Amino acid sequence: MSQSNEEVLRHMLALWATRDAKGMADCFAEDGVYDNVPDNKPMVGRAAILAWLEACFGFLDRIDVEILSLASSGDWVLEERIDDHIVAGKHMRLPVANATQFRDGKIVLFRDYYCRETVKELGITG
């Protein structure tokens, strides 16, 4: 039995807390795109996504994700969440909106929207 798009997205987001970069990258299609919109530098392809996630875990202890709302229609899942970035015991809560597109049970586009100024104020850096 295959997972729904919502289940795949929830699973991928939960892997932030376990620092499973490979598991997260495996949720993406081979040609998938991970786009942090404020950064304006999307990661294209599973290998690039994996490399970026591994770099994140070089400075993050983990991210605990709290999904506030989620809606899906066809190949798209939209959600609003709070990402609690944890570094050396410090919690930095960042509000995020996301649009994720799926193809054949894999993520082809994961696009996060958040405030760059909030990231700066929180001190989330890598």
C-alpha cells in the first residue's frame, strides 16, 4: 500500500528531528527541487539535496517540526508550520509556509517561504 502525499510529507519533515539526511533525500524524485525561497538558491536533484541536508546537520542538532495546518489537492500539499531549530540547546522557532508538489509518490518540488529577517534575528546560521 503506497503512502499518500500528505503522509510522505509528514514523514520527511519528521526526519529533521532524527537527523536522517539520506531518508529525507530519498523522499525526493531524482530530479526533485528543494527551494528555500528567501535564499534564492534552490537545490536541484537528489544528490544536491542530500549534500545540503548533510551540511545543515553539521551545525544543527535537529529541527522539531510542528505542523499547524495542512491541505492537499491533487499533486500539491500546502502546509503552515513552526520549525524549532535547535543548536547547542538553544531553541529558535521559525514560522514557515510550504508548497510541495508530488509525482508518483515522490517530492518533485519542496518550496519553503519564511522571513529572512526573522532568520537573522533568531541567529540561525550555518
